[in-house]
Amino acid sequence: MSDTHAQTVAYVRETMLPELEPPATERGVIKWMRENLFAGWFNSILTIFAAYVIYKIVVGALPWFANGIWTTDSLAECREILQGATGGCFSVLTERWNQLLFGFKYPDDQYWRPTLAFVVMLVSIAPVLFSHLPRKMLILTGLFPFVAFWLIWGGTILAPLVALLGFVAAYIAFKKVEHQSFAMGLLAGLITAIVVWFVGGFVSGAASNVLALEPVASRDMGGFMLNMILGTVCVSLSLPIGICLALGRQSDMPIIKWICVVFIEFIRGVPLITLLFVANVVLAYFLPPGTNFDLIVRVIIMITAFSSAYIAEVIRGGLAALPRGQYEAADSLGLDYAQATRLIIMPQALKISIPGIVNVAVGLFKDTTLVSVISMFDLVGMIRGPILASTEWNGVYWELWGFAVFVFFIVCYGISQYSQWLERQLQTDHR
């Protein structure tokens, strides 16, 4: 074959053509708009109509924000400065921000305590939400409830310390007896915790001035801080209780099964506001005279019971979605019920149930505003009560309610976005 021939076969290409960029309509913003906004004449009409509505809203609201007043002491001063022009009186936020966030009775010089508790909460939940973080950080997660209680409510540090020691002793007792029977381990742990708490109560009472912060009564809690307390505690408690209720409803033991069924169906058939009235009024009639049962604890119990029933049904749906082969595989490995549930069944059921659990959690956090109907001054209660009742700010509505919408949206949207990210991380199926 001669070396002078550049092409040995006329109809076979021996060199690649240079790569060309895809057409402009098949890449970038133009492709996204064509596929998502203008995919057909009907979608194009909807896009144009939605753009027109957004334009009218922005044009109408922009002067209200741009001309907003932030430095006055009353609504009358705001109106005097505006002189009939369009503008928001945001001074109510700068003048009453402490009441919106912490209530009107929490000591002003102690705001650093709930603020520090919030920062510690963000750090402590990080290893739970993100599995790539060091597992040793879970120690912070276990310590957080006791530290947060001491920071927010104050008093001596010995009270939460004794509670922590009770849980640690209960866990050690449970691990010692677990190999004999799971139920015996739970019983041993419960008895050990009660003994430690009983003995520790005398010790903490005798040394009440050890590392003590200024005590703050529960009736002095308010503002968005109260919503965060109720939402965080109730969501954290309702998830494990809901898991137990879901497993109990599927139990082969009739008594346990029917107790769970009756509890779930009764709670799901009663409005949450009714349970809150029970916590506020009716529950006191069942207690001995002179008993001081903290109102926040009563509300936490009712909200937790309410959300646990819904989470139990969500998790039961996840358990029902698992194929029977998963249970049989656990049996073939020689695992007992507790091991099979913890290692095989429940991780898969929880992954399936993530959207439903997040839906209940978001709804629960928003429902914490219902405590305002039983005279608890959360964020909504502060707006409806002390702030709008004052002569300085009577008549300010959009600014206050817009602030409430903003803070609740930030929290709920963050929860939703995390759940979607978690679903993508756990998406191990093949498509």
C-alpha cells in the first residue's frame, strides 16, 4: 500500500469530525424555559398569566417595602412621617422584636440563654441529620436536652445532671440484661432510672445553689421561642413513640395491639385544639388538690400524643409496603424480633415513610400556634394579645403577620428541603 494515499478507502472515514456544540434551543436557559415554561400552547398561556400576576404583586408591594419606616415609636408617628404615602410601618418589629422572639415576661438580661440554647441545638442535631459527620458528635446530641433545659428554665445544674445520670444508668442496666430478654432489659433500665432519680432528687434539693442560673417559670415563656420549644420537643418525642405505636398495632399480642389501635383511632378522631383545652382545663380535675403540673409539660404531652398517632399511621404504611421476603430473610439469618426490626425492617420502612413523617412534622410545627387559644403567648399570641392591644401599635397588621409568615416559612421550608435532600441520599433503588 502506497504511503502517498491520504485516504485508503473512499467510503470509510478514517478521521473524526470536529465536535460541534448542541443547538442553542437544546442547552442552557433556553432549553429549560422551553421544557418547563413554554412546553405547548397551554403551558405558555399559564406562564404568561403567572408572570403578569407576579408583576402586579411586585409592583404593588415594592413601594410598601421601599418606603417602610423603621425608627418610630408608634403607629401615629409612622403615619405622620408617611403623610398618606404608601409604606409599611416596620418600626413595630424593631421596637417589639424582643417580645416577638422571647415573649414579654422573659428577663431582658437573660436573652443570651435561649439564644445559646438555639445555637447549641443547631450543632447537636448536625450529626443526626448528616451521617458523614463524626459519630462522636452524637455525645453532644445526647447532652443537648439537659443543657437546653438548664439554659432556658435556669435553676441549679444538678437537676438536669441527675436526670442525665438516670438515663445513663438505665442504658447500662438495659445492656446488661438485654441478652436475657428485651423486655427484661427495659424493665431493669426503668427501675434503675427511677432509683437514680429518686436519690438524686434529695441531692439536688440539698445543693440548690450549685451552678445556678436565674430561674424562669414556664408561664414566662413566650414568643417564637415557645413555638421552637414545643416544635422541637414534640417532634423529637413523637417519632420514637409513633414507631412503637406502629409496631404495637402490627403485634400478634391482642392486648398490646388493641391498646395501640384504640389510642391511634381516638387521637386521630379528636381535633388538636380540643386536646389543648383538655391539657389546660380538664386535666387539672384529675390531679390531687394543690398539684402544680406545668402547663408547658401538659401541652407537650397532648401535642406529642396527637402527632404520634399520625406518625404511627405513616410508619405503618411504610411497614406494609415492605415485601414479605424481608421478614423471611431476617428469620433465615436467625435474628430475633428486636434485631430484625432494628437492623432490617425499620430502616427500610423509615426510608419509605420520610415524606409522610416530614409532612406531619411541618404540620405539627405550624400547629404550635394553636396554643394561643389557651392563653399561651407564643408568636401568634404575642401579636394578637399584648402588641396589638397596646395603644402605640393598635392597627398594625400586615407588618406583624408578615413577620410571622416569614419566620414560619423559613423553618418549614428548611425542613422540606432537608427531607428532599435526604431522599436523594437514600435513593438506592435502580431505575
